[in-house]
Amino acid sequence: MIWTLFGLLLVHPNNTLVLTINGTGIGIELVCIILFFIYSSNKNRLKVVVVVLVKIKFVIAVAVVILTWVHTKNGQPTIVGIIAIVFNVMMYASPLSVMKLVITTNSVEYMPFFLSFASFDNGVAWPIYAFFPIDPFIDAPNGLGTLFSVAQLILYAIYYKNTKRILAAREGKGEVGLSNVVVDGVSKQNGHPHHHASKINGA
């Protein structure tokens, strides 16, 4: 929402693409929130409502302050841009916990490749866009995001084969577990029958 505010003509002229892509992002996030509401518990719904309301109030407060009290040519985009940088850095840094998990488990099972790849593409595209003309508010956070995305892709390349081995071993253990069957009071495990006496209702 902050980037949508940054892209508004009143705040930062000639940023139509920033406005449209982030406005579209708000629409997609709204769909995700609606789906979360449909399938989540009441407790989690309440948490989301609180977070969304806080964010909306924050953006409204920022908009009111800069449009009412800040009238210099560069003041409005500077204030909104700094706030947007902070939130963008937080967004790009959020996968750090997943990267730590990858290193700890030697597996990229919980770090989808296409999400990391899309993040890399996004991180590269926006700095290129912001070079014509140079816009440090877009260049800085997305340049940092590119570095985080490259780190994720490197981890994926390092641990991908090991992840396949881990998943294959896990599937093998699952097949062994399912091979234990009981038919007519006879338990068969790994091809060897074992007889069990059973008592039902005292019989």
C-alpha cells in the first residue's frame, strides 16, 4: 500500500507503472486474505483483521501528513520513499528464516524454486526500470532484494540434490511402514508371517 501511495501522481509524478503494479498487488493480496478468511479459524481471522486495520490506518496517516503538511517538491516522495524502503527491506529479508532452515536441514524442501526465481526477476527488473531516470527509492531496496534472491538460488543449487535424496529416503520409509498388514489375525511384515492372539469381548 505504501508503494501505491508512492506511485500516486500527487506524491511522485510519472510513476504510473509503480502505481498500477502495486495496485494490482493489493488486489491479489485481498483475494488471498478472503481465502484465508474462508478456511481459517475465528482466532486467526481476528489477528488478520487487526493487522489489516493497523496497516490501513498507518497508510492513511502517512497520506494525510504528507499531503497536508509537506508541500515541498521533493518532500513528499522522499518521506514516502524512505518508508517504502523500510517495508521493502523487511519483505526481502523475511526469507532469511527459511534460508537458515535450509542450511540447518540441508534441504530446500521448504524454499520453492519458482518463488525464489520470481523474487530474483523482480529484484533485477525494478532497478533497471529505476535507472531511467535514477530513482534511489526503487533502486536501493530492490538491489538488496536481488542479493537475497541470489543467495536463495545459490542455496537451492547447493542443496537440491541432497533434498532429492532426503525425500526419496522418506518415501522409502513410508512404503515400509505401509507394508505391515494384518489379515485374518496374521501379521505379515517384510514377508514373514507372525500370529497374534486377539481377544474381543472376552472371547
